[in-house]
Amino acid sequence: MPSPKARSSGSGPCPGGNGRYEFLSLSRAPAPQLLQRQGSDPTTARLRASESPSGRRGSGSSTSSTGGQQLPEEDCMRLNPSFVGIALRSLLAIDLWLSKRLGVCACEDSSWGSVRPLMKLVEISGHGIPWLAGAAYCLYKSDSAAGQEVMLNLLTALVLDLVLVGVMKAVVQRRRPAHNRMDMFATFSVDGYSFPSGHATRAAMCARFLLAHLVLAAPLRVLVLLWATFVGFSRVLLGRHHVTDVAFGFFMGYWQYNLVEMLWLSPVMLQSMIGRLH
Ligand SMILES: CC(C)=CCC/C(C)=C/CC/C(C)=C/COP(=O)(O)O
């Protein structure tokens, strides 16, 4: 996937500052092949005529009429994909712009660079290794059947999360923001990609898991929710992710927990699995 910079290099009317080129994709000139194709298409040729000042002259009514003539229904249907395309491009442009604005801890000399070490601690709190190690340790130490069941399922959920996020990142292959410094601790090769945020999926899934399976006092429940939110938010502040990577990560993590509940390994199931091993 080309970087936003490469895709939007060229001209554009957006004034002001560093974020300028991120909006250009909305107004950039179409590729020559596209122009050629449009030129040979009577429908688009008609539409272009109606968009031009001379084409609009003489048409006293709405944009879907050409010279007072109503466009056939099939022509109106063709407008929809371009509307969706424009909406998606606009969302992407807003996402790039907002992510860049919010990446205030992306490096030490960023505006909030001094809190970068703290953000990196938050990053470690949502990393896969401490969670896997913690769940494995609790499983080993647990002397009740209920505790072992919960910890084994948490371990399974964490592995499932790594697999699903890895597959998703490999399929989508969205690059991390250009302002990200790739100085993350212990990553897989797919972690070079940005969508979705693995920290956000893990934070959302683990928060739901802890709230559902641990008996926690109200302040601790609030703390779990704040932690999950902060892990997600810190991904954008550190410049690791775009806002949409984190938003989708939360969504995906929320649904991953439902999957974990569906696949829940019960003691009966575990005993039959252990029995088959012997
Ligand atoms: C035991 C074992 C193989 C653990 C692997 C744990 C591991 C390296 C997880 C990767 C965690 C990570 C860096 C995810 C990337 O998170 P993003 O939020 O940057 O997508």
C-alpha cells in the first residue's frame, strides 16, 4: 500500500502546514487511463458535461438532469459508488490528519515527547508477552479447578487474539503512520503493519474477560476500563497507529471475547482432552 505521502503527492488547493498533502487525494487529477475510460463512456461523458459550466447552462433543474432531460435510473445508480468512494476517502483523510495531530509523543522532541517513557510503560502493560506470561504463571500457581479453568481460557484467548490480529494485519497490510518510530519491544513481522491495533484488541478482550470472570470491587472495574481505553489511546499518542486502527481494534477485541465465550473450554472438555492424551 503506498504511503499517504506518495499517494497524494501532486497539487491541491489545501493551504497550510505539514498536513497539507493528506487531503490532496480528494481533489487530485484522475489518472490518464481513467480519463480515457471516462471519455469512451457515454454516461460519464454526459455527467461531465452536466458538471461543466457550459453543460449546466440551459439546465434549470437538479444536478441529475442534462439539458432539462432526466437521467435514466441506471445512470443514477452509477453515482452511488463514487459517493461511497468520496465518503471513504474523506474518512481516510480525516483519520490521517487526526492521527498525525494526536501523535504528540511520537518521538522525544514531539510536543509531548517528555511523557513518551510513560506511554511506553502503558504500551508494555498491553503487550502480548506480559499477558501470556502472567496467565501461564497464574495457571501454574492456581490450586482451584475454577481458577485453572479461567486461566487456561485466558491463555487460549490471548493466543487466539495473536493469530486473528496477525491474519488481519497480513491481509490488510496498512502501513504504520509515517511519524512512527519502529522501536517497539518484541514484535512479529506482521507488526510492521498497522491495522488493526493488536494492543487495542487485547485490551478490549482482556478487559471484558477480567470484568466477566474476576470478582472485582467497583473502583477496580473502573480501573480496568480506564486501562483498556488508555492503552488504545496511547497507541495514537505514540504515533504507532491511526485512529481507525485503534477504533477497529477495540471493536474486534470486543467481538473476540464473544468468540472466547462460545469456544469456552469447560472442565469436562478439559478432562476428556487430558484423558485422550493418556
Ligand atoms: C510466546 C510468544 C511467541 C509471544 C509473542 C508475543 C508477541 C511478540 C506479541 C506481539 C505483541 C505486539 C507487539 C503487538 C503489536 O501491537 P500493535 O498495537 O502495535 O498492533
